[in-house]
Amino acid sequence: MKSIIFSATGDYFSTRPLKKHTVKVMVAGIPAIIIWLVLKFVCTNPTIKTEEIFNSFVNVQISAIAILISFSIAIITIMVSADNDNIKKIKATPSTECKKLKRTGEIMNLFQVLLSNITYNIFVEATYLILLILCVFLQMFIQESQIKILMGICIFFVIHIFHVLLESVGQMYLTFWKN
């Protein structure tokens, strides 16, 4: 079971150049670190209750991530059920940017690349949803400084999820053009 769950994520990481992963981490990591630093050193207003803001943030994020998971699954449903010429073309077109799959040694086709991106995004969204649910309970046991760290981690996940999702939506958009 474990290999099934992680095979899509493993394919995602093993078939893309390290530079692409580094850029995605930096795009999400830099704003997350900046927000954490601002929360730690700049926001010193004693009337603002960090715990309350974090609680509201987590509650909103749980709903938003559940919607994004549904959206991502809908994209996969559209892809798998679509039977038009463009889908057939991308299934027949090998990717020129991805490495061979480690499991099979095959070159991924463009359909598999898109499916891999969306599946990876669902995996990250589900992981983030679990983290958010844990945050609801962790708030009872951790200090304000640790809540600020969790806020930075949450910001990282939000930006990373949107980055991968927007990339997948852009790829999906281009899939349905003639050329």
C-alpha cells in the first residue's frame, strides 16, 4: 500500500530536474520565511492575539484545501474521461523535459507528466490538510513562538500548492488547443 501512495510522488520527483524542484521550494520558501520573520520580529502589538489569528487561519485553510483537493480530483476526472484528439496527441507525445521513470525505464508522455503534476498536488494538499487538522490540536500545547513557525510552514504549503496547481491548470489549458 505504501508504494502505491508514494509512487506518484516518487515519479514526480525522479522525472523532473532538480533545478525545477529548487525553484518551487524557493518560490514558496522565501515568502514563508519572510512572513515568519515579520511575525517574529515586527509584529509586537500586544493587543493582537496570535493564537486567535492562527485558529481562524487554520479553520479557513481546512475548508479551502478541501475545495482544492476536490478541484484537483475533478481535473483528473476530466483528463481521464476526455476522449478527444488533443488528449490522444499528448498521450502519444513523449516528454522532452522529463527523465525516464526509474520504475520502468520508460519516457513519460505529456499526458503522464500532467497526470503526475496533478497527482503530486493532491498528495501535497492531503498532507497539508492532515497538518492543518493536527494544528487544531497542537494549538493547545505549543507556545506563541511555535505558532508563528507553524504559520510560516502553512504559508509555504499554500504557496507551493498554488504554484503547482497553477502550473497544472496552465498545462491543462494548453492541452485543449489545436497546436
